[in-house]
Amino acid sequence: MEFALLGFLTGLSLILAIGAQNIFVIEQGLKKQHVFLVCLVCSVSDLILIFLGIFLFHYFAQYFNLTIELILNILLIIFLIYFIYSKIKSFNLILSFPGNSQNTSKFNIFLKTLGFTYLNPHVYSDTVFFLGNFSKTFVLNQKILFGFGATLASFLFFFSVGYLSKYLSKYAQSSKVWKIINVFIITFMSLLTIFVLMETVN
């Protein structure tokens, strides 16, 4: 169960980092345009990419030697340090959302959601590389629990943001709220960095 919780907190820390996809979900929620479709596509896409990363690293683990594992751990530490640095830089972030409420077809919204998801390089670094790499030393059932925890975080986040966007948009435009969120992200990711560093040197 602790691996599911670890996956949930790790997935939440990654997904809370505001990006184009999250802003798009909030905008669609504010416009009340095909909110369920947008949230479903984003959540299911995360599920696919999370488990793709986990099982890719699980499959290739048999080919890892100590040198490859060391390189992967170093890359993971670099990723975490860069991620933490980007959160420190965005400490005073303030968001604004356009008031344009023109109606758009369901198919058009579907394509836009796919674009914001799969054409975003961060989605691959966050889900496939980071979650897959981080869970590479877990046994199979721990990886599955970890993946389900991270997936649950995605489903809860996207559907909450989509359907509560009118309420949440007030807070999303507050630098104070983003400072609190960034403190949580920085603290949690720093603990993960220490954990990976200790695993690497041992």
C-alpha cells in the first residue's frame, strides 16, 4: 500500500507543475466545453504513459548492468535537480485565463487535447522516463501499485481541475497559492533526490 501512496504523491508532485496541458483543462472547464472528454483523454493518456514507462524499465532491467544503472540514476538526479530549479524559478507565478467562450466541436476539442498531451515533451520526461526510472528497482507488484497510485493522482487532478475550474481559477491566479504548492513540490522532490542519491552511492 505504501507504494501506491508513494506513486500517488510522486504523480501529484509532477502533475501539479502547471503547464500548457493543465491550463487547457482549466480553460475548458471555465468555458464548460466537453469537460468530461478533456479530463478523460488526459487521465487515460497518463495511465498509458505511466505504465509504458514502468514496463519499459521493467523489461529492460534484465539488460541493465551496474554502469547502465549508474548512468540512469545520474540522469534521474539531474532531472530532479532541474525540476526543483524550475519550481524555484516559478515561485511568483501568476496565471490568467482568456475569457473567450466560443463553442468548439467535440472532435476539435479531442484533437486539441491529444495535441496538448502527446506533443508535450514534458509528459514523456515526467511519466515515461521519471516514473519508469524511479520504479526500476521495485519488484513487479510494487511497480503496479506505484503505477496505480500515480494514475489515481492524474484522474483525481484532471477531473477536479476540469469540474472545479471556476472555483479553482481564483486560486490559480494567486502567487501565494502557487508558493504553497511549489513548497510542497520542492520539498517532496528534494526528498526523492536524496533517496536516489543514497541508492546511487550505496
